[in-house]
Amino acid sequence: MIRLEARTEASQKMMLASPLIAALAMLVTGSMLFVFLGQDPFHAFYVYFIKPASTVYGVGELLLKATPLTLCGVGLALGFRANVGNIGADGQLTMGAIAGGCVALYFPDVHAAWLLPLMLLAGALGGMAWAAIPALLRIRYNANEILVSLMLVYVAYLVLSYLVHGPLRDPEGFNFPQSRMFQDAALLPVLVHGLRVNAAFPLALVVVAAAWFFCDRTLAGFRMRVSGIAPAAAAYAGFSERRNVWLSFLISGALAGLAGVGEVAGPIGQLQPSVSTGYGFAAIIVAYVGRLHPLGVLLAALLMSLLYIGGESAQMELQMPSAITGLFQGLLLFYLLAADLFIYYRFKPRLKLAPPAVPVAEPGAPS
Amino acid sequence: MNAEQLIPFLASTASAATPLILAAVGELVTERSGVLNLGLEGMMLIGAVAGFAVTLATGQPGLGLAAAMAAAMGTALIFGVLTLTLQANQVATGLALTLFGIGLSAFVGRGLVGQTVDPLPHLHFPLLSDLPFFGPLLFRFDILVYGSVLLVVAVGWMLAYTRLGLVIRAVGESPFSANAIGYPVIALRYGTVLFGGAMAGLGGAYLSMALTPLWVEGMTAGRGWIALALVVFATWKPRGVLLGAYLFGGVTVLQFHAQGFGIAVPSEVLSMLPYLATIFVLVLICRNPKTILLNRPMSLGQNFRADA
């Protein structure tokens, strides 16, 4: 028999190994699933996980999709560190896209360089404003921020749907529910000619570096971390919970809003009924798989991005269902949570000891 | 507004409330034992797709409902193994369950889109169903509408008056004390998690087999999360779930009846109402921290290990 034994301290090695174990387990399960779907597992594995990233164009797509995942994931990770449960990044992303898109649509004749920064600013503020609602309701009225932020995702989708069906619909768009295409000055420049990855990616890298600095080198970052690990200690030290909630939501809202602008001013190029492919939700997985660390988030975002484009590749080449991507995402997080057990516990063989003849009573020992 | 408009509105309110009641009562029992399962939305989707698929394949709605419960219990079991045995964080695991459920249901249901089944048959009581006004209002529903009300009564009675209910509450308030007097905390929590899963599956199946008898990806549209909010709204008491679910049901179906009532606002605004209402009632209930502190199971969301 084996049994679980609590480690005296959390294992740093397992902390880093666990996402790798989870990714590996997901790949193995994935290959089994390919067999189940009647595919040659090796070929399907190649088409899904290797081929999409083996061309220059593929790498460009990988970085393109990793951008919103990184931006949202970094923001969520900061919040999760402080035990603040913002799961509404998809709504904040949508609101950011609306705000940034409105700027582009409001200045249709502007071709100056200030337009894009203004759009990014508007997007960040839009996401921030949307994230401020659950923060405010949590602080003022003690309302659960997980539920409120999630509800606001659906509201944001509906706001966008209303806008593209009504006020922002392209009058020359044959009644399609979408805005007019943004002018060139309102589109993020691509990094390499012929690829779709754009200036939002280096922006995401800057965000990763800034968040790393914020977490490890500033007092505010330290306060948030302590509040997450040891709430009682944080309260005793006088760290304000309100400030943590506000910081978590405003930062993650702003980053999700930036991601939203990155989508509409990038690959999409207009406002349409849906501007996110579930990036805000996938970012939850990205944050956990990235160990709530900005650098880890970047790596996890690349992995998650590979799942997205691998799914597309497998759909096109092997007619595999597109829903397989969502399945892999869920599996990845399950495996991670299971593997995380070994950070705090380890297996010990259960030793057969002869029971003592007389029960030994230890005075004062807690039972 | 007249009776001819009011009766269909109230009748569809009851139908819209039913999946919320089923899922919320299941979650309520889970939470009373101290386990917070945020995977409700995922389990409902699994139930919806399983119920629909089996009904479509066999033509037997009874088998469909059983399959929905079994499938959702299966996913609840994953949650149980992860949080109860492997000590994973309940919030993170619940989120994982929701994301997994969205992915798995879309994967399983990819061939079912566009098909339809006969909705659950409506019962016909002799005489009663033919009464004017009260007939369509009270006596012409399918079995789960009545079943959900019975479930509320039964669970309320179970929690308040039976030994099992007492043990569930004891485990939820103080698992260490319950363990010390010899109650099997983990086994009991497995039981409540599975019960929560079965009810969520039933609630999901009601969506795909009765309310709109077809399968659409992500068709729960946040109802699992609304059901989670309902448990808070009900301050962890079954009868509160009933009241809350009927209020929400009314708000949800308002969008389909608004035109008849002469309400002229964009449809998107009406569709927002259930979500905004959820936020509103959460604020209303949680505003007073004492309400929550006095009613919330003390160990909610915290893992338990006998030797810890």
C-alpha cells in the first residue's frame, strides 16, 4: 500500500515539473483520442502539434494568437495570486474592443500616427471600466466577484451584438451585422511582411516584463502575493484587501482591453458580433499552467496558442472536429490540477508496523 | 396585459425556472457539505448533450434523462477525485470542469446540431387540466416541472429533519468535528458532489429535451452560473431557490413576451436582464455581511484531510 504524506515544504521542482507533466499527459490523451477518431495517431499528432508551427507563417500565427492569451493571462495571474477571482476577461476584452473600435470609427478620416495609441488607450480604459464593476461590487457590497465578472461577460457580448446590429453597422455593408473596415492608420502594423502577427505581440512582451518587475520588485506586488498565500498574515501586516481587489481588477481589465483592441485592430480589422475566440476563458488555463508567473504565462500562452492553430490545422487536413481544441484545453487544466498534488504531498509506502500492545497515550498531544 | 398574454407568460416562466431549480438544489446540497463546485455550467452542458443524444438515438426520454444524470455524475466524479482525494483547489477545479464540459459537450454534440427530438410530454390530469385559467397555469406541465418543486420540498425536509441532513450540515460546518465523532467526511462529500452532478445533468437535459428540444453548442448560456448565484440568493435554503428560480425564469422569458406586453426595447437589452438581475440580487443579498456569515456553510470551499 502507498499513502499520501504531506511534504514539510512545497516542492519547487514539482512546481515547475507539474505543467510539463500536464502537457505530456494531455498529448498522450490526445493521441489516444486521435486513435478513437480513426486517425493514424502519429500523423495526427504531427498535423496537430508540429506542422502548424514548422513554417514561418505558422510561427507568425502562433505568436498572433499567443498575444491576447498572454495579455489576458498575465492580468488574471496577478489577480489569482492575490486570491481575486476575475474570470470575466472575455467580457473585458470585448469591451476594450468596443472602446478601441469606436475610436477608429469616430475618426474615419484620420490617418495620423496618434490614432492607434488613442485606440489602445481607449481599449485599456474600456476593459478597466468593465472590470471596475465587479471590483466595486465586491468591495462595497461584498458580492462574489467570480459570479459578477462572469455575468458581465454575457452582458458585454450583448452590448457588442447590439452595436454591430444597430448604431455601428456599416451602412454600405449589405446589412451584415458588422462595422465598416478600419482605415489603415487604425490597424496595428504587422511585424514581418506576409505574416499576420502585429505590433501587439512586442507590446505583450513588454507587459510580461513589466508584470514580472511588478510582482517581484515592488511593494504593491509583494502585498498582493502575501494576501494570496497568507490572508491572515496580510491582514495582520495591515495590507489593504480593497487595494488588492482594485489593483487586480484594474490591471487585468486594462490588459484584457488591450487584447481586445489587438484583435479588432489586428486580424479582424472591424467590429463584428464576436471578437474573441474564448481567449478570455482560455487565459484562465494559461494563468494556472503558467504558474501565475508572467514568464510562465508567456510560455503557457504559446502552448495554448498551439492548441488553437493545431485544432484549425487538424480540422482542415484531417476533417477533425474543431471542438477538440476546447476538449484539450479542459484536459490540460485537469491534468495540471492533479499533478499539482505532488507539490504539497508525496507518496510513501505504507509500512506495516506491529501495533503496540498497550495504547500509548501522549498527554496533551492533539489527536 | 390580459389573461391571454399572462397565462403563457407565467407557464413559460415555470418551464424556464425548472433547469435552474434542479441545478441549484443539487449545488445547494453539495455546498451544505462544504464543497464549492463551480463546474455547474459544464455539468449542465454534459447533461444536455447526453440527454439529447440518447433520446435521439433511442426515442426514450426516460433513458435520455438517466443518461444525462449518469454523464454529469461522471464529470462530477472527476471533480470529486481531484478536490476530495487529490486535494486540488476547489475554485480552480470547478473552473476546469466548466471549461472541460464546454469542450467535451461541443465535441460529443458535433453531429447532433440541427436535429430535434419530441419535447418531454406534458401531463394531462383529468378534469384539472381542462379547467379554465388554472388548467394551463398549473396542470399542463411536463413531469420535471412538478418534479423540481417536489425536489425542493424533499431536499428541504431532508436537510432539516433527517439524520442524513444533520450529518451533511455538520460536515459542512465543521468537517474536523464531524470526522472526530466518526462521520466519513470524504465519503459523504463524494455523495453530495455526485448528487449535485446528477441534478445539474437533469437541469441541463431539461434545456435540450424540453425547453428547446435541440442541441446547440454552449446552450446553457450561463444558467449554471446563475444557478450558483441562486444558491447564495437563497442563503443556502432550498425554498429560497424555488422563489429565486421563478423570479429568474420570469426575467428570462420576458424577452419572448415583451412585444405582447408592449415593451419596446432592443432585444439585446432584454437578453441582458437575467445577467443583470443576477448581479442585482447578489448585491442585495451580500450587502449585509452578516446574512452571508450566518448562513454560509463554514467550511465552504476548504479541502479536508483527516490527518491534516
